Amino acid sequence: FPEKAVIAIDLRPQCTLSATILTNTQQSLRDPGDQVVEQMRAAAGNQQVPKTIGGYITTQRYGVLDEAMMPADYLIKCNEYNPHLPPNMWLTSGDPSLDILAPRLSTQYPFVEVHMYLRNFIMQLQQHFTGRELVVFIDTSPGLSIYTQIGLCAITQLVVPVSADLISLQVRP
């Protein structure tokens, strides 16, 4: 899809998608993806929050958003870290802070508002990439945590990978 903007959003606190995408396999000992993710978390610069999905949700929930910060500022151009990836691919990194935010988001804040965070994020990205179709992939945890719910509320199509566990295989007729 070279004419499209491909966005991967890692909604997992383990950041496995982020680490996988950002790892340059030919230089994995020098710059593994999980170190890049940690740099993104630490690289707040003049911001009060990191440039991760956890940072974005924090800005939405607590209003600490610098007026100059836009959703596109939370994107990482993937081929700057992994040259094997196409130039039209961006990532919003996962963040361990999702586990810290989850209890508060699921119990203390308006349901609809919280569940629209990622949908609004994607709609604003569409404005940033005017003239290009967005293809957005969201990686969530298998459980129905609040951040998985936020991801599900943001999508128009769903892909559900399924792998059989040992117990399921034993129950098979």
C-alpha cells in the first residue's frame, strides 16, 4: 500500500508490537526495539508526558496536553529505526503506564468519553494525512481490559487471530 499511510497502534502495556516493529534485525544487538520504546517513553522533551499511547491517553484524561501537541506527534516513523520497513509506516508505541491508567479509566471516568479517545486520535490523524487513506492496525491484549475496549471502539473492521491452547485441543471431538 505505498500510497496509503499505515499506522500501527500498540495498545499493550508489554509493548511487544512496538519492540518487534522497531527492532532492526541486522543490528539487534546494538538497537533492539525495546530500547527504542524506552527512549520514546523517556523522550518527553518539553512535554510532560511521553510520546506513547499511554502519554496520549494521559493528555486526554488529565488535560496536560501542550496545545502544540497533536496526535501525529505521537507517531514514530518506523523505517527511521528499522530500514526494512516501508517509508509509509508509522507506529504509536505501547506503554507500561496503560496498566496504571486502566483501573482509573474503567471506574472513575465517563464511559463514552474514555472509549472515544482512540477513535478521536485516529480521526485527527486522518486530518494530518489529508489526501491519503489511512490503514490502521491496533494490537490489543487478549483480555477485555479498558484499553482493549478503547481499541475495539475505534475500529471499523476486526481481525481476530486464534490459536488453540492445549485444553481446547483435548476437548476437540
